[in-house]
Amino acid sequence: MSAAQEIEGVAALVHRLAVLTAAGLPALGAWRSVAEADPDGPAAVVVDGIESAADLPARIGALARPGAGGAVGAAAGWRTAAGSSAAAGRSAAVGSSAVEGRDAPGDVGARAWGVLAAVWWVAAEAGAPLAPTLERTAEVLRGLGADARAVEVALAGPRATSRVVLALPVVAVAMGALLGFDMLGAFASVPGLVCAGAAGVLMWIAVRWNRRLLRWARESDPAPGIGCELLALAMSGGLPPARARELVADACRASGVDPGHGADAVVAFAQRAGVPVAGLLRAESDAARREARASAAERIALLESRLLLPLGLCVLPAFVLLGVVPIGIAILSSTALAV
């Protein structure tokens, strides 16, 4: 399952929870209803053996860090993390293990669960209305899923190009053999062995270079603007700014989500201007997502030109070493034998 599909799956689940809670079901009852509809889905993992709705953030966060010891182990960490000032230090340790234990720290799909865990914890602690919060979270996750899908679609062309380019040296060897040249004999000679070794090194560099370029083009903030989104949620529940910032920091550390920057500046501006801060924070969150989307598009556009570097510096020389030089060696060898 791709990252985009996983994010969209989480968004669909959150939307169902929003509908059920808006209809009057308690949080735990809504999760159990979703789990009954899909016994093999992630909701069933969340509610398996759960006793209280207070354990929900722990179970949700465990889905974002499969290497952290499972849902039961993560639950203890989340319960420890909630509460006093001493808990803030422990929550940082939980967040650190979440990031280190995740199989792929940059995986966007896994972090969708971290976003949901942070949102759920902040909403529960701040006393914010759950149904509107879940509707907004589903909307945010759908946007992230659409961005991830757009990145994968845009990368399809450059990825296919890199694979074709990396196959050129192999094609050169096959073409030489089809033309009747003794390629095996050419590679058995000392110059042929030197060419094969140099070409192998160049191809290894090209493969590593291409993979790094593709990874660079795919890199993006998995949850841009989430810090502003969570702070708006906490303050909409009636918390003062200082307590809201503390709660958001704890939730982000515990869920392994990067809150980003800019929320404090928005709050300070709103306090100086005497205007409601929640709307400004959500606008800042939307702007962060637009900026992340534009940055991803820019990297993908640059990728097509940067892929020419390993082609020109590594693949084409390897093509010559594996295709052109051995043919010359074979011709010289056959000429010497004829003489």
C-alpha cells in the first residue's frame, strides 16, 4: 500500500468517526462501531481489549510506530506522558522512541496515524468538540493524501527514465554479442577486466546517485502546519495560550510529529491586534500546506534535469566501457589471430 493510499484510508476512518460522534455516540463507542464494520482493519487494533476512552491516543499512536513495542507498550508510555511537569520529560522520551522505532521515519502514511493521535489527545485534554475536530482532521489528511499521490504521479516519469538509463550498459553488451563479437573473450582479457571493473564502479555510483535524487524529490513535511492546527484546536477548547502551547508540544513529542514553526508568531500578532487567534492559526496551517505542495512540485521539476548528471558522468562512460571498448578489443583480438 502506498503512502497516499494509507493516508486516504486514515482520512476515511476519521470521517466515519466524525459522523458517528456527531450523531451522539461516545468516542469509544464510535471506534467500536467502525471496528465491527471492518474486523481486520486498524480500528479493531485500536479497540482490542481497551477499557477506557483515555487509552485511545496511546492505541492510535502505536499504529504510527510499529517498532515501538506494539499498542500495549505504547499505551503505557502515553499514560505516563499525560499530566504534570515531570510527565513532559517522559513524553519527550516516548516521542523519541516513536521516531526511532518507526520502520521508515519519513514515511508519510505512518505519520498520518501520529497526526490523528496528536489531534485526539489535544482535543481530549483541551475539551474541544470532537466531531468538528475530526471533520477538520479528515479534511487535512485528505489534502495530505492528495499531495502524496500527486508526488508519486509526478515521479513516475523520472523514475522510469532512470531505470531505462541504468539498463543502457547491459543493452550495449547484449548488442555486441548479437552482432557476433566475442564479448566473453574480450572481458576475459586484462583490458576487458579493467573496463568491466571500472564500469561496475560507475554503475554502482549511478544507482546510488539516482536513488538519492529520487529520495530527495520525494522528501516533504508529512504534516505541514500541524503545529498551528493543534494550537488552534487547544485554544478553541478554552485553554490559555501558554497551556495550549505546552499541551501541543507534549502531544507532538509523544506522537513523533514535527509541529513546525510559526505558531508563536501568529499568537503574538493576534494578541497585539486583539483578534481571535484560531482562524489565523488555521489560515497559517493552510498556507504551510500550500507552501509544502509548491516546494514538492519544484523539487520534481528540478529532478528531471538533475537526473542528467549521473547519466552523463556515470552511465554513458559505463556504456562505452561495456559496449564500445570490448567490441574494439574483440576486433583487435580477431585481427591478431587472423594474422
